[in-house]
Amino acid sequence: MTSLQVDYRPAARRDLFQIHEYLNREVSLELADRFLMALEHTIQQIGDFPWAGSLFPVRRIRAHEIRRWPVKEFPRYLIYYAVGTRKITLLRILHSARDVSRQSGL
């Protein structure tokens, strides 16, 4: 099985850096770096099994359905993504406590 290419939207990159910064500041650099490794592993899984993520209902009409998948070992952080024919686009990486309906990029 070949993994699909994964692209990050700018908002997803910002989310990634903000989460790492928050975990480093509030807990430890070790935990923040563990989050990055878990995220990388999870994104590889998404590339291998893109349709396995659960559908996320959105009110706006889009060309692609949005799916979500929890980050391995950090299940309260969710990756929101769209599956295309040749690539996966990571839209956002958000904590489950956030009001996702108000987030741009979804």
C-alpha cells in the first residue's frame, strides 16, 4: 500500500507550532517533543488509511468531505483533514475542547 502525499494548510502548521509551544511552556519540552513524534506517526497512519478517520459534519458546502482522527497518545488533539485523489490536506490540529464550528479552515 502506498501512502498518499500529505500537505499542511498554513492554519494546521500554526496549530502544530502553538500546541508544541504550549506543551513545552506548561508541561515540558520532553512532552512537547513526544507530541510531535506522535503526530508524525498519526499522519503516517492517515496517509496509509485516509478513509478510516470519522466524518466531521460541516455546514459549508465543500468539494471534499472533512474527516478527523485523534493524535496517537494524545487523543484529545484531533487532526482535521480532507482526502483528495492524490493527496491529503491537513486543515487544522485542534484540542477537542475547542469550539471547532468557529474555527476557520473547516
